Amino acid sequence: MENQVLTPHVYWAQRHRELYLRVELSDVQNPAISITENVLHFKAQGHGAKGDNVYEFHLEFLDLVKPEPVYKLTQRQVNITVQKKVSQWWDRLTKQEKRPLFLAPDFDRWLDESDAEMELRAKEEERLNKLRLESQGSPETLTSLKKGYLFMYNLVQFLGFSWIFVNMTVRFFILGKESFYDTFHTVADMMYFCQMLSVVETINATIGVTKSPVIPSLIQLLGRNFILFIIFGTMEEMQNKAVVFFVFYMWSTAEIFRYPFYMLTCIDMDWKVLTWLRYTVWIPIYPLGCLAEAVAVIQSIPVFNETGRFSFTLPYPVKIKVRFSFFLQIYLIILFLGLYINFRHLYKQRRRRFGQKKKKMH
């Protein structure tokens, strides 16, 4: 009696230039694998979900591929690599819109389009570095130095903001509301250090050391430093206000999740809980932080008016006094515009990171 012909479980993933298929069959020898008229044909004797049988399947690809599949046999599976004719991202694997029942995403190799583009750019950058530095040593050395530098930068920032967060939290539980009014004198030095060091982050994005977009990084840098150095730093009357506590607490809460996430990224580690927190905590924290900053600006307006700090008079014949509070009112508008830009950027990041799993994959 002939063995029954069955369909194996097949898992797939893609990059811009390649398709990866993993066929769940063990003990396979001499499989028949070919591509004709853009259709992959697979037939092999092996041990699958229905025991030892002949398994086969056919897949018509969404777009053109090269007709020379490469496969590798392991004890537990058959790995097939197919080259796309045109380097591009596919919405699905098959020409037919309905996904075949035996086909599923390979989450071990799955990347969304943006992550795949980053991987592609990283490979291209690695190739160019290899050409440039061939006579100077191994490109892996430069990559390791870059990762080490970024790891140490993020570690220092994490320790700094963690110190601020823990200090403020402990003092609040011990002193209660009284801790609000001397927050600046307690943690300002460390906050000055962390915020001045954050200039490095924007420089890294500008010169291409990191892939972070420059504009959101610059908006956050300038906005926070304006509040810290101008609103709080130059006016002693503002340093004893409770709003300082809430501004510093929102900033440090966001950073104690962001920087360790970047640290793990430098060493190619992904802690799912931390990843979720990094892409989620900002949703309440950023608007609350922006609100606290707005309150600080509003409270500073009468103080700047009273002291005349940074106000000036236009030269003759105009002779109009321009109060600094006028610029603070404009800054309030810019503050919420910056919140919108950063919120939109972070929302897109979160959707790219988690949205793909919610879609029906082919």
C-alpha cells in the first residue's frame, strides 16, 4: 500500500532580498525542490505531523523570484532560501490573498518592514566599513567599539536618572508633600549633569552613530534644557515651587525605562517586559510631563515680569519694552507643538514594534 501524500507545516519570513521557508519534516533525504513559472514545488519523504509519509506542497509567489532555490537539510527540518528578483518588501508570500492552511509566519525569523530596513542598512554599512577599513583592521572591532561606547553612554544616563528617581521617591515617602519644595536643591546637580550629557544623544543621531531621527531628539533636548536652565536655573523664586518635583519626576520616570532598553539593544538582547514598558510608559508620561512644564512656564511669567530678567527695550525711535514673558507665551504654543511631533513619532515606533502581530499575516 502506497504512503499517503500529505502537506507539511511550512513557516515563512522575508527580507527585502530573500524569502525564508522552514518545512517541518525530519529525516528527509534527497527532497525534490524546484521553482517553475514562479511556483515553488516541494516533495519529500520524511517524518512530519502525520508520521512517516510523502509530503508535498506548491506555492505561487506574490512577485517574481529567481528559479534557483537553495535548501539545507537538518535532522528536524528543511530550510529553503529563495531570492527575490527585485529587492522590495512584500505584503504577503503568495499570489492568492487567502493564506494556505499549512502556511504560517516564522516568528523566530520574523521582522517588520522597518526592522528589516534597519537590518539591511546595517549590513550595507558593515560592507562599506569593511571596504574602508580593510587595511586598518577588522570591521568587527569598530562595531564593538561603537556598541561599547553606546552601552556606556546609556548606562551612565540610566544610573543618573535612576538616582534622581529613587532619591525623589524615597524623600516623598519620608517627608510627604514637604519634599516637593526642595527638590531642586536636592537633585538639580545630577539633573544638570544628565541633561548636559544628553547633548551627546542628539550629536549621535546627527552624525549617524545611531539611527534615531534628529528632530524629535533635538526638540526634547532644547525643551528640557530651556525649562531646566532658564525657567528653574536662573530664577531662585521658581526653585522652591512644587512644580519642579513633578517636572523632574516625569522626566526621570521616562528615562529609567528608555536607557536600559537601549543598553540591551547594544548587546543584542531583547527583554520583552522592558521592551513593552519602553514603548508604552511614554503614553501617560509625555503628556503629564508636558503639562508640568507648561505649569512651570505659566508660574514663571509673573516672576519674570516682576524682576525684568531677560526683558529689553527696543532702540530709538521705537523705545518699546519687550518683556521676556511675551516669548514665554509663544514658547507655550511651541511646547505643545513639540509634544505633538514627539507623540506622533513615538506612536509610529510603537505601532511598528507591536502592530505587525495584530495584522493577519500571510
